[in-house]
Amino acid sequence: HTIGYGSRYITTECMGGILLLALQSSLGYLLQVIVTQIVFTKLSRPTEKSRFVVFSDNALILPRNKNLTLTFPIGNLSVSQLIFASVRLLMIRERRTIEGEIIPHQIHDMELTHLRNGQLFFPRPFVVEHIINNRSPLYGIQRDTLEKEHFEIIAIIEGIFDYTGFSCHFRTSYLPNELLWGHQFSSCDATLEGFDYKLFNRTKLIYALPNWDYEDEHSDEPTLLNSPASAPNIYQNSRTFTNPIERVQQQNLKRNNSSKRITTNDTIYIEDKLEKTYSL
């Protein structure tokens, strides 16, 4: 008789035990990889930052320095800043060639003013301006035919968060029925804590602006409406917001309900250091 010291182990005669051990090891490694990837993704994609850059609900077309101008504001509600921030403006519309061929979703660049190499200083609300001249894809647009047009204007902001160093990408778009003719935005007042964004989306009709004369753009001055009583068709966007998260949720809901939008929903992406590319 022997005492029988030792331990159990799998022998070559136990094929079922060998298969069970291999399956257990494989599942263990797979679970470890999945958990590691989830933790790494959560740490490398600070999505909470994306809700603090906002665009106005509407873009405006109005005379500015005797030029017909497309304009809209953008705001940064976060305490952190975007460095190397740049803004681009694109238009997507169909194009008809001389031969009669229709090219859908043709992309046109729109020149911006008051920007140096497309860079912007973004610690405060910034107003994007595009002059509608003979180089603009909006050249020839009129008040009477504005809502009958079929195009989409896309605004893109790219930059780097100063705290984390991650690159970011924000996007919104405007349809013809979201362009207001002859209106003006209310200014955001500066406070000790920053800027008051309650009037960020509020507009009012200030010009009795008829169809624009592109042949003689500087011939007549637009008529300024001195008081709301003299403007019977005043449009005033009364939607205000104090909570940045509620503001962006309302904006995303508005974008999702539009069936004529060419681009994807108003989704805000934040890219990690691998510089992943997201298509429009």
C-alpha cells in the first residue's frame, strides 16, 4: 500500500478533459480581450465633451456691408477650449451639365470671411459669414424662391481639446426652410461666468428686404424696421435654453425629424488619437 500523495491531471487517454480545458482557456482569453477593449474605448473617447458645442437652429440671409450674406452663430458651452479650431461650410445640391446629365449630391465649397486660413478663436460665440457673390453656390437665390430650392448647407468644426489632446469633429446642416430672409440674431450678453446663451436662437425681422438685385447690388439701401410694430410678419424664435444637454437633445430631435436632409443625423463625433475617419 502507498500513501497516494500527488494531484489530478489530464492524461492523453482523457480526450474529453483535453477539449474542455482548451475551451476554457479560449473563452478566458476572449473575455479578457473584450473587457480590455471596452475599458480602453471608454477612456479614450470622452463623449461628454461633444454636447457643449452648439449651432443655431436657423441660418440667416441679410445685407451686411452692402453685401448679401449668409450667417449663423456657433457657441462653445464648455470650460475647456478648442485649439487649432477650423470651420468649413459646404453645400450639397444636384448639378445639371450642358449635356443634360444630372449629378446628384454635388459638393460645393463656400468661402468664409473674417477667418485666417480657416482658423477661428473659439472661447466665445463666433459668427460664421459667407458673402453671396458670383463665386457663391447661393448666387441668384431670392426670397420668393428660397423655400422651393433643394440643397443642404453643412457646417463642420474641427479642433483639438486643450485638456485631453483628442481631436474632435462637430457637424450640423441647414435646409432651405431653415434659412430666414432679412432677420438678425440677438447678441449673447457677456457675464462674469461667461456668456448668456438664452438669446442664442432668438431672431427678429429687421429688414423689409425684397428680392435681391444681383446686377446692381449696391444701388439701394435696405429699409430698416425701427420697431416691431412696423413689421407685421416678425418671426421670433422663442426657444431658449439654460441646460446645455437639453439644448443639444432638442437640436438632435429637430434634425432627426427632417426627411429631406441628405447627410446623416446631427451626430457629433469625437475622434481618438488614431485619427479615425468618419464620412458625412
